[in-house]
Amino acid sequence: MASSSAFQPPQNHHGKPRNGIKYTAATPREQTYSLFVTGLPPDLTVHQLLRSIRNVGKIFKTSIQRPNEQHDTSTATVTLWNRQSADRLTTRIRAGDLNMGVYQPQARISPTQVPPPAQTYKGAESRAIRVSGNAAIVNREAILELFKEKFSYDLDDVIDIESMERRATIEIRFGSFHRQAEAAMKILGDLGYHQVCYARDPCE
């Protein structure tokens, strides 16, 4: 995980981020897209969590809360782009489809009220982005170091799509679209990277 002081809202333990999002029991069912997932491995990584989620829907935001004195397992908060995707993920977790070895995760929809991502963003926005260009500057080390200087992010994976002597294309999969992939796209655009686009979220 890369870190800096920017784009890093404070969090409580076990699925209660304090980032300006409202919590209310009166939140309409169709406006709740976040899941609390409990009983996860204590050393869980974002990559381990997200690679176990497939054929569900796009991930808007992911955060992991580590064990503390009261809890010996991790908890994750996963926010999707719509209620249908959240329901699909909940069903799969309850059916035991989230492969975490000896751990048996449990999930419930949280009463978190968030701006509906599917209404706020209308295009191909995703937690995954593709960057193409000169291989000297479009490579894992250079791009991730650039991001590390600009914002805080959780990294799922980096995929080499094309690798030639002078040209390269890489796909960067963040833990979240919110404040991570969207920040990366803005930074690359501001710096003059012209061949940048969103890629399909592998959790879809």
C-alpha cells in the first residue's frame, strides 16, 4: 500500500469509515451499496480480497480494517456501484464462494448512505486504468512512484498488456475507483499522458 497525507480519510475499526458519509437506519434499501464483510484473515491484502470477487459488478471503494485487541480477524468494507451488485456479492459470500482458506467470511449490507455511483458517473469509470506510451516512463516502477508522490492508494495488481523496446501498455488495478483510480486519471491527464483510459473491472 502506498501512502501519503492526501486522499486518506480516517477510519474506525471494523467497517466504520469516518469520511463524511452519513450513516442512518432510514437510508432507502436501493441506496445502500456497501457491505461489511467480517471473519477475514488477519493478514488479508486488497489483492487477496479482490481476486476472490468475480462476476459481481464494479467495485467503487474497498477498505480493510485490521485486527485489534477485541477482534482477531480482519473486516472489509466493500462499496459497489449499484444495489444489484451488492446483493450478488452478499449472496455469494453467504454461499461460501469467497475463498479465504480456513476462514468463513460473513457479509451484511451496511446502512451507509452514499451518492449513487451509477448516477454520478455515466461513462466507463472503473478502479482499473490502462496507460500506453514510451516504455521509459510507462512501466510499473515509474508510474507507481509517480502516484506514491501524489496520493494514497491500495494496489490490487499491475498487468503488462504490451511490452516492446520503445512502447509499453500497462493496466493498473487499484483497490478503489473512489479517490484512487479517479485521482490517477486526473494526475496523468494533467501531466500530459494522452493514451490513458479506464479498463474493465475484473470483479464485473
